[in-house]
Amino acid sequence: MLVIKSKRLALFCYGLTFFAVPIASAAPPCDVKAVAPQSARTYAKTGDQEAWREFRSIQDVPALDTDGGVSAQIWWDKAGASSVYMVEPGEDFWTYTRYCFDKTGQLERVGFEVRTAWGWAYRLEGPVVKGALRADSAGFLNAANERPIPKPEDANDISEALKPALYLKTSKLPFAHLLAHPSKLPER
């Protein structure tokens, strides 16, 4: 009888560990490759001298100037947490950033990618701790096949571009003043 109870206790503990550990240790991903839902609100500034404005959808955003143009999409999950996906085109490289905020508007994680005209890319993802990004994963990739490669020599030429801008609160996003107003655009 004692052996049976011990086996049940061991099985219960194993089951508890099996189900609890992944939940406790796995942070939610902030994948830069994730697709924004159709319900996302869309914003852009088409050039360096332009103001941010809202668009009905990402398809409605005009071509972005490679000198200061940026697009952004924001959406909320059922728990009230938000994600922002920003794209910034350039002559030699484009940057793609996904910001994942908690329901209070604090930045929790960042996914980031730079794709260059030189055939390589750089990608990182990780949590934001005490205002600093702590990459869980980071590395250089062949842009064509996405296989890991050593750091390219010309990566040093754009070292600042390999660091994402951090907006620690949704209120610090460059288009945050537009979020306070309900969309005045017609439904999609």
C-alpha cells in the first residue's frame, strides 16, 4: 500500500513538473516574422519631413521614402497586451522590429531584424530587463537561405543599425499621440 502511494506521489510530482516547468520558464516569443492581424491599426510617416498618420490598412500605406519613411502596425491580444511591428526601409538595409508590451504598456520583449543589400541579415530576440535588451538569440544569416553565417566584415560599417530603438512604454512610441484617439477611418 505504501509502495502504491509512493508511486502515485512520484507520478503526480512528475506530471506537475512536466506541465509546470514549460509554463514557468518559456517566455512568450516576440517573433519579428509574425504577421500582424487584419485588425491591427496601421500608421506611417512616408518620409523624414512627414508627420505620422493613420491608414486603413498596411496595403493603403504609400511607398515609404528610404530616407526616414517608417510604417507601424499595432494590435492587442485578449488580455490587453500589445504588439507593434515597425518597418523602416533604407538604401542599403531595411530594419524590421516587433515590440511586445504587457497590458500596462511596459516593453517586455523585442524581435529585430536587419536585411542588407549585401546578401546578409542580422536577427535578435529577447526580453527587456531594466531598460536594456538582453538577447536570448542573436546572429548573422545568409539573407537568401537564412542559414547562420559568421559576422560579415561590412557589419562593422552599420553597427548602430544593428541595435533596435527601444520604446520602453507604448506612450513613447513615435505615433503614440495618435493612439489616444479612436480610429476615424472607415471599417475595412
